[in-house]
Amino acid sequence: MRTAAVIAAVLGTLLAGTGVPTAEASTNAAPAATTHVRTDAAVTTHATETTTVTTDATETTTVTTDATATTDDYWVVGGDQTGRRLTAYDPAVADWNTVQAVKWTWQPTVTPGGFSADEVSAFGLIADFKLRRRPSGAQSLVVAAGGSRGVAAVVSYPGGTRQWARVLPGNLHAAELLPDGNIAVAASTGGWIRVYASSQGPGAATYAEFRLTDAHAALWDPAVRRLWVIGRDPGSDRHILTALAVEGTPAAPALREDTGRRAELPTGGGHDVYAHPLDPRKLWLTTGSAAYLYDKTAKTFTPAPAGADRNAVKSIGSQPSGQIVQTRADSAKSPPGSCVASTWCTDTVDFFAPAMTRRRVGAAFYKARVWSPYYGVVDQSLRGTVWSRARTASGAWDGGAALIDDNGGVSAVAVAALPDGGLRLLTVVPGSGVWDRGRSAAGVWDEHAVKIDGNGDITDISAAALPDGSLHVQLAVPGSGVWGRARSAAGVWDASAVKIDDNGFVSGVSAAALPGGTLHVQTVVPGAGVWNRTRSATGTWAAASVKIDAGPAVTAVSAAGLPDGSLHVQLAVPGSGVWNLARSAAGAWGARARIDANGSVSALSAAGRPDGGLHVQTVVPGAGVWDRTRTPAGTWGTSATKIDANGSVLDLSAAGPRDGAVHLVTLPDID
């Protein structure tokens, strides 16, 4: 198995990121601001529609071609339909019929595995299996066995005990474990993709369903938070690859197609979809007659390299070394292979770049998987480029967004308005750190960004400017806590960051400044609620945070302070909507009030205006960005206004400068 050191060497960009984030100034690593403009359709009002997004980027992938298979690659697991078991083999061992090659085996059992006899009997035509790492660090495998009466299961790894299972019809073809512990399953003759609420217990039966004729694949993509599936459109019968947004709650999941990511297959009979471990913008994909590399951004299909573009490929993937791993039906080979148990089986796993074969005599493999618990070499966070859009003081939103940072590796953004009318934009680049770029009161962006923090492990960021002209940035570091770094009114950044919260489980952070000079920072702790910590006008942080909302399901937070001294915090709750928490100028928190019933919102931002108005922006995956207003008198608008049709926005932030405008920065992964 690969070690953390080997993984870091492969990526070449991972940083240790322990302890206090470090300061580093640089003026040449970030790209200069550009004036490329993306134009959208006319501004429309309300609804949660889906918009097809035009993409224009293309790129190529270089596959490493070593002379021999590397011992640093993962094991390869084959699903033997005749032996009714999963077996892990060492690809560096040439003879898979030896005990040296076999590293692990599993099949369901009543004792000690905890499966029912009915579930064990349904485990025959092994169709798919994947190893996944849970957020807790534990690992589980998901498995699907097909036929008219098959079984889907979530199983502990390496122990192999039942965590969830269900006997199902429909010829199951694929399974995937989602980050919340639920299982996604594809059924070909059933014509559906389902997400079962397996996180709720070993016998949970609740599920969400998306109809897809001849459904054959299910792959969770952590880079865009979508479930890739392949099959035929039930209406048009076209062969498609598409992505599903998994919404709702773990107990009551929901599925919705992100049609902006749909692509028609160049050949029919879509079969397998798998991650490219070295390029998060690529997917491996097979159909009945070909194998491809798919570019998610450009929506282009390129024939698989190094001889891997073949027909009848049942599974495809690749190792961190770049070596491609496939199974192909023996009946399609010339001359035919040895497996005659079915027309789709093989006893051989084929490798490309470098080319080699590994055969297990008597096996009947349908698929073989690279046994990595990660989507990629190491799972990558969301990435994109940074765009800006403004609303004038008179209420008109720009018709298009302007590109202000074309570094496609940005994972989070924050923007703040200074008292002098300027803006500061902060961007997080995983593996690199945090970069700062300014916009003058006259509207001119700095040519270069400056690195202000070299911690490459930061996952979220917020920022707020105080009336004295100082800027305060908050950085969430998993396993460490939340750190603060300040920029003086004279433009000088602190030499080091200061820890303001030692909770290493914080998943989201927001901040807002009040007219009196106090600063409020909100943190989301999954399963525990939302907390607020205050910094006094004299610069002293409160000794403890105050829980302001006990909701365990909050996934996103934003905040804004108003001229009257009140503070407004917005919370996104999947399946429920967006809620506002208000704190009076006297310091009293009110009860939650729902301001948007759309349960699909994935990200939030907010900005207050000098006249006391408040704007809250929401991202609906696959649909775009919406703006909802609260009047100075305290009345929320009955509908939201769609201000950006790009359905791939991953993160956003807003600020309200002194001139009454609202400036919104967005982070889409598809321009």
C-alpha cells in the first residue's frame, strides 16, 4: 500500500501545514488581473432552474510510461463471480496464482460477517466495488452484485463486517459511498440511480431515485461535489454522461440532475466511469466500443492512450504512477480468452503504460479496481477561477462577470470593503497558502496578488474590515482550529497568525464588523451547531465562543453587520433552506427566521449597505447565483433575483463599500 510520503512525492505540492500559519510575501506567483468577461442572459427573478453552461477550455494529459509496474502503486482488487469473492492482488507480483500475490480476500458471511443468509445468497454476480475513506478516517468498501436478485452493501474494511445491506432487483451495476455515509447504487434493467440512507442504520430503507435507462455507473466526485452517472436519457434515449447533485439530508436524501454537466457520449453503451488520480479535471470512461479520457471542463472525449482504447472494456482506472488498469471481456478478444463462464467475464487484468497482464486461472472477473480509498492520489478540494460582479447603488447588476484571477487552483474566496472605498480579495490556493489582491476606490485591481500566509492546509476563509481601516482575515485549518491575521490601515500584514479558536472540526467560517469597532466571527462545527466569537473594539478576543444555533445540519454560513449595530448571520440547511439569525445592537440574539425555502443552497454570502439594506446571495448547484434583499426597514423580499447563470459556482463572497454598491466574487470551476 502507498505511504503518505509517497503520495506527497507524487503530488509534489502538498505541504505539512502544522502549527501556526506562516507569513510570506510574494509578488510574482499569482497571475495578474485580467479583463476577460463572461456574459450571461438577462437577469431573471426567483425559481431554481437549471442552465446549461458553455465551456471553452481544453487540456491534455500526459501518462507516465515506466518500464515496469511500480511497487508504490496500490493493490488491484478483482471481483470473481465464480468464486463469489473479492480478492486483492499485488500488481508487482507477476504470477497472481501464488500466495505472494494475494493480499486480502472477502466474501459476505452470516458469521462472523453479520449478513443474513438471504443477502449472502444474493452475492453472486459481483458488478462493482470501491474502497472509500470516511471523514472519521475509518475505511469502508461498497459492493454491488447484479442479476434479477442482487445485493448492495456497505462493509467495514479490512474487517469485512456488515454495516448496511439490502437485497435489490434491477441488475445492479455500480455502487459508491458518499461522504455522508449513504450509498449510491446504479441498476441497469431497473433503470435507476438510487441513494439509500445507509448512514441511518444497518437496515435503513429510505432512498432517493433518479430515472436513467440502462444505468451503469456511479462515481462521487469530491472536486465538484457531484455523483457522475452513465446511461440513457429516458425521454430521448440518448447515451449520456451526467452529474447528479445529492441534496436533502442524510436521513432523507434527494437527487437532482446538474444538466450543465451533461454530455452526450460519442459512442453508445456507456459502461464504466472512474477517476483519474492525477488530474481532477479528467474522468476515465468506457462504452461498448471504446475507452476515453473525458475532460469535465471542456466536455471532450479523447481516446484512451497507450493501447487502452478498446471495445468491451468493463472497468477502467489508473494508478498514481499513471499505469492504466482494465478488464475486458474474454469473449471479445482475438483469439478469445479463457473465461467462458459468461460473455462478459475474464480471468485477466490488463495494464497499459507500461503494458503487462496479470492472470488468475479459473477466475471470472467482471471488474477490477485500483484499491485506493481516495478519488485521486489525494482527494482535492473544490477549485476554480475568481470572477467579480457588481450591483450599483441604484440597483442594477452587471450583465456579465469579469475574470480577476485566472489561477484555476483557488478553493475559497473572501472579499471585504475598506472604509476608504477599496476592496481586498483573499484567495486560498491549496498547497500554497492565502493570497491578497486589492481594488482601489477608483475600481482598479492590483496587477499582482501577494501571498500573506504559506499554510497550504487552509480550507475556508472569511474577512472583515473595521472602521479604523484594519482588515481581519480568519483561516480554518482542519485539525488545528481557526487562525486570525490582520492588515493595518497602513497596509502592513501581521508577521504571524494568532489562533482564535482551537476547535479542529470547524468546517465553515464567516465574519462581520460592526460600527463600534467590534468583530464577530462565526464557525460551523458539523453535528454541533454554529458558534460566534467576539473581538472587542480594543482588540481583545472573548475567552470563549457562544453557541448561537444548535442545528447539527448547517453546511454554510455568512454574515453582515449593519449601520444600526445589528448583526445578521445566515445559515444554509440542506433540505430546509436558508435561515437568518439576528443580533440586536444591544447584543441579544433572536430566533432563526427562514428567508429562503430552497433546500438545495450550497453556499452563502452577505453584504450590508450604508443605507441599512442587506443582500444575501445563494448558490444553487446547476442553476446559478441568486440575490435576496432586506430593506432598511427590516422587510425581506418575497423573491430572489438570479444574478449569475453559471451553475458551477463553488464558493462566493460579497462586500458593501461606502458608495452603496454591492461587490460579489464567485468561484466557478467551469467559466
